[in-house]
Amino acid sequence: MTFWHNKVALITGGSSGLGRAIAEAFAAAGARVVIAARGEAALSAAAEAMRRDGHDVLDVPADMTRAEDVDRLVARCLEAYGRLDVLVNNAGRSMRRAVAETTPDEFRELMELNFFALVGMTRAALPHLLAHHGHVVNIGSLAGKSAARYVGAYPATKFAVTAYSQQLRLELGPSGLHVLLVCPGPIARDRPRGQAEREARGDDLSGLPDSAYRPGAGVRAPALRPDWLARQIVRACERRQGELIYPRSARLVFALMQLSPRLADWLVRVTT
């Protein structure tokens, strides 16, 4: 019997990429898994593939920006399994845009998905997580610790996730809630983003340097394998760690920000 035997993990944005890798990692560790995403076909395909591997998986189509979908998602989870032990807030997206060209409405739109939806999902799950001294995993970004160039509203949304994660730790940690903030660099993808996909997420690469096209807006770090990062997340939950930051060398930039913003800005420029 493993640490995760009969425990239940709910992963938003779980139909592909890092979200699917996290779902597979928890399932492989022995958990029962609920995956949610907006795209019903991709979500169903991901769930069927996991079931063929022998995992106990429930797939629930949901738009995390809709409160009624969030409530229905939690209700379906409890109806199927009777408990909730882990919430992984993975749903979100990045952006490519010069900050001076990013409108207030674009900031609001991305904040709605990357931050407000995360808050709503967390609030809906909290009573059930607290009942089992459970875990909240918030997928942040290196950009949530140090802003980057040419990613529009994205850093502001992820800075908010960083602060919210700390607030949860401070206020609810004594009640038994474990909160893990994950700040990864670029994530390896199976295929490059197509033009339609870039347009759908609000990218505007006109006039931006070539580096803006690359993963992480050109950050000089090897892309992280989703399956490897997912295993680190599962292990960090078992150890009840507060943060995961990859690559670890990024911590140097974060420390320098507190000592010399000018030096930290220079480091960001030369490493992207």
C-alpha cells in the first residue's frame, strides 16, 4: 500500500502537457484521479488512455472561469470518490506581447484565467482538503518570481499566484493544509505551437525579437520534461515542501532582486 492509496487528486488543465503528466504521476503512485479541462474530446481521450493503463480516472469537462463549472466539478469528484486530497491548479496559459502594447482588458482576461479561476477553484475545494490535511499545488512560473520580457500580462498573473500561495501557507498551514508552489522554467512540448494556437492565446509577435518565439520567451535553460517534473511534484507533496523552483540556478536571480534590482534586471536580459 502506497502513500497515495485510495487518495484522490484533482488536476485542472489535465488533458495534455504538464497537467496530463501530473495526473499520470499521481495515478502511477496509487491515487484515484479526476482530470478537468475545457476541450471535451481531448479530455476524454486522455482519460481513456489512462484507464487502459489500469488507472482509476474520472474526466469532467469544465471551464475553470465559470463558477457553476467549478461547483459541478467538485460535486462530481465527491459523488464518485467521497473525498478530495489533492488539488492541482494547472489550468492557465502564457502570452507573447510587448508590455506597452498589452491593454488593460488583456490584463483582465489573463488574470481571470491564471489567477481568479485558481482562487475560485481553491475556495471550492478547501473544506474537503482541510478535512484530510490535504494538498494544494499551484503551478506558477519563474515569471512569478522575476518578470520576463515580451510576455505581456503573464508575469503579473503569476506574481499573484505566488503571493496567494504564501497567504494560504501562512493562514491555513497551521490547520493542516499543505501548499506547494511550483515555479518551472520552459516545459518541453511534443510539438511547436502553430499559428492558430498562438492567435487563440492572444500572442502578437509582430515587432518582437526572435527570442520571443522560443519556449520561456527565450530563457536560457533546458526545457523540463513534463513527466520528470510531475514526479518531483508528487514527491514534494509527500514531503510537504513549500516550493519547487527549476532550474535551481534561478534562485540566484530571485535573491539578487532583493539586493539590487538593477543587477537582477541585467541578469534577466543576458540570460534570455
